[in-house]
Amino acid sequence: MRVVRFDKGEGTFGYGVLQDDSTRVMVLAENPLFRPEKIQATGQILQLEDIRLVAPVIPASKVVCIGKNYLDHINEFGGEVPPAPIIFLKPNTAVIGPEAPIVLPKWSNHVDHEVELGVVMKRPAKDIDAANWKDYVFGYVIGNDCSARDAQKADRQWTRAKSWDTSCPLGPWITVDPDLDVQNLAIRCSVDGQGRQNANTRDMTHPVAELVAYVSQAMTLLPGDVILTGTPAGVGPLEPGNVVTCEIEGLGELSNPVVRL
């Protein structure tokens, strides 16, 4: 099942399910995160080309990100494998959806793309067991953890470098599939059609089950929170006029133009 969120105009948004192998969107009565076990349809059907998709979820409180979780990415920066997952946060004001512009900050001259698998929570999670992690997960999204490298280096920490408005594209929808093998998905990123990142989620240093449990030990995860699980090697700079496309097997494609105002 693919859950979309779309612009209804005048600051309101609707939710729907993109039906399998079609462009038909079955409109839902409410945000499915409110009652994920009882999703209700209105009976209205829309065509995908007639609606504007927005970020499928605006996290209730936070986007939790994992740093240095692919060995090849660690090696390209000359770092060391951390003994435990590295956690940092993005605010929900950083989130944008498919086709929305990534606005490069005026104070940065070096912003990199980072394609990542995102995990969307459906229940409050605190101190959970890794064996039961899927009980707390609604579905999966593609994320792009855009990062201002010069600010990251200058500040010696990551908050400003990774938290600016539009730095967190999410989309194009939430894939709800409890049987999805999240540790065997091709993950890619291209800029203007030229491949940059090409890996598989099996290459994660810390698997998704471990990450969800580990984060829940540090902080309570709320319904709608998103965990971004790290990026593989091949990150590179974005320039005004680029179009960056992130793709994960089974989850679709997330494309965004890049601008500087």
C-alpha cells in the first residue's frame, strides 16, 4: 500500500492510497496515522496527475537521523566506524515533498545530497526490543538529508548544517508493507540524470531493527516521527539549476529541483 498526502488548497491537505499498478488515488477520511489499523476511504477517487503531492508525513516532533552508517561513506570521508549509531535531529520545518525546491542557504557554498531510507513510526516507542521493531512502524519513505558541509566543518557539530528549511525532502509516498525486506533494497541518487550514489541497504553498519530500538532507548518516538537510516558513498554537491533524484527499490523516486534565492 502506498499512502499519499496531497494539497487540497487554502492550506488544507488530504490523504489517499495510490492503488496498485495504477494512477488512481482512493481518498481517505483522515490521516491514516491516527488509526493505522482502521483506514477508512471516502469513496472518492482522484487521478494522480490531477493532484499535487506534498511530503507524505510532517513528523509530529522530529526527524531522527543516523550518521556514518555505511562503511563506504565512512571511508570516503576518511572517518572511523563508530562503536554505536550516531544520532542527530532535523526539525520538521526542514521537511519538503516531491518536486518542491531545495533552497540552498545563503550562508553555505557547499551543500551535498544524501539519499536515505526513512522509517515512519505509527505508535509511541520507548525502550523497545529490536525483535519487535516492526510493531511500531507504519511504513517507509525516501529521504534526502541535504547537508551544508562548510557549516558542518566550521561549527564542529551538525545542527545548522543539516537543519535549514528545505533540507529534508521526503516522499513521494509512504510504502506500507510489513513484509518488505528493508535490508536488501537498492538505493541510488542521481543529479541531472548522472548517477552519484549506488548501493544496497544490506551495506548498513547498523541494521534498521537495531536503529529503531537504539533511538527509542534515547528518546520517545511519536507517531509520524521519521528515522533516516544513513547514506552510502557517492555524496556530492548540489548547484542551482540541478534536479536531484533519490530512488529506493520498491519505494519509488523522489525528485527535487535546486535553487538559490
